[in-house]
Amino acid sequence: MTNSELLNVKHVSKKFEHAEKSGIRPVLTDINLAVKPGQFISIIGPSGVGKSTLLRMMAGISRPSTGTIDFAGRQIVKPSQRISMVFQNFALFPWLTVQKNIAFGLENSRKRNQGQIQQKVRDLINLIGLKGLEAAYPYELSGGMKQRVGFARALAVDPELLLLDEPFSALDVLTGEQLSSDLMTLWRQGDLNMKALVMITHNISEAVRLSNVIYVMNGSPGTLVRVYRLKTPVEQRTASQIMRKTLE
Ligand code: ADP
Ligand code: MG
């Protein structure tokens, strides 16, 4: 491993035990992937191949059965504020206002006092386009606005790595494209602390539009079968065609 790598997944496999069948089911095998600063990585693959399982291990929510995942040179053993995650179904706290949802990860912060937390939340509300909705509850919001809260909550802790599990797939196409292009603007402006992103998606054109490295996951147990590094529009078009074939 070199120091330039932010996240390093080495020979990771994951098995789940089936309580009822007293059997063991391998879900992922020999996953190898390195995330470098500046990269926006997408992972595409069919449903059930283990994409969310891999992302949860990167977040420290779940542990590999074998292999290791290092973040900034140290093995990930539990969740930390340096890595945060956005979920397909928003996973907001329904009993909390927008303001409190966003502040959630900061409440136990030793780095910030209440005034600083409030300021941080206000900044994010402006940045992510949630102005005027501070006191609203999740049920009062459209899907697009809910996911804006999901992004703001994930970004509140100033993560170095942002993990996205199909963040736009519950939204209609236009809403998803608007939110993803707002995210890209923030990412490219570079005024977030974020060094890299890893996104899971079903959507090849979304992966090609947003990311510079695309992994294709397939098989049972799932593994990474291809990687595309996209630099030019020609490569992007070719990659789309090849990926469609890989997934057929
Ligand atoms: P994907 O995100 O690619 O659709 P998942 O990672 O959600 O796939 O799931 C991959 C497989 O692992 C599925 O068969 C799923 O049922 C199984 N699985 C996921 N989480 C668990 C769990 N906690 N216990 C047992 N099986 C699980
Ligand atoms: Mg999934």
C-alpha cells in the first residue's frame, strides 16, 4: 500500500450465517479496491450481488469475514466520523426536524460547542438548498428534499470519505439529476473536507456522468470483475457499451 491511498480493501470476503438452515452463505469473495484522494468511484452490479454489504464494511458498520479494510493506513474496526454514508431510502429520523436531523452526528462532538454546531448546520442548509425547511419534519418533505437532508447530515461531520448507496434511485430522474449535479458542484469546488466518494448505483449513465473510476461487480459470491478509468468522452462511451455487455 502507498500513502496516497485513502481506503484500501484487501482480499475481503463476507459470509453470512443462516440461522434457520444452519449453513453459511458466501456473499462476497476476494474484493480488492483502492480509493485515492480525488476519486469518485462508482460500483455497479446486479441486485443481490453484495454491493451494500461491501459499502457497510467500508463504513465500519459490518466486519469482513476475511481480509482487511484500511482507512488512512489503519484498519477500520468501527464506524467513525471520517467516513459517512447516504442511504437509498434516506434513513432520516422521523421524530426530528430537518435542523436536528442534520445536527445529529454533531451533538456529541467534543470539537464543537452548541453555537458552532448551529452555525455548521446553518451553513449546510444554505449549501445544500434547504433554506426555510429547518423546522419541517421528514414526512412534510418531498423525496428530493429528504435526500438533501440525508446529504447534509452525512456532510455535517466533515467526512473525508462519503459513501453513497444508490442515493438517487428513489428519486424521479429530474430530481436525481438536479441533486447529483449539485453534489458534483460542491465536490468540484473543493470547499468540503471530502477527499473521495464511493457510490453504488444501478444506473450506468449516472456512473459514467459522475465518477472517474467504475467497478463492475458480478458473480455469486460477488466480486469485482472489471474496472474502468474514465478520462475522455470517447472512453466514457466505450465503457458504457462494454458495461452493458458485462451486465447482460
Ligand atoms: P446488493 O446491495 O448488491 O443488492 P446486498 O449487499 O444487499 O446486495 O445483499 C447481498 C446478499 O447478502 C443478499 O442475498 C442478502 O440477502 C444477503 N445479506 C445481506 N445482509 C445480510 C445479513 N445481515 N444477514 C444475512 N444475509 C444478508
Ligand atoms: Mg444494495
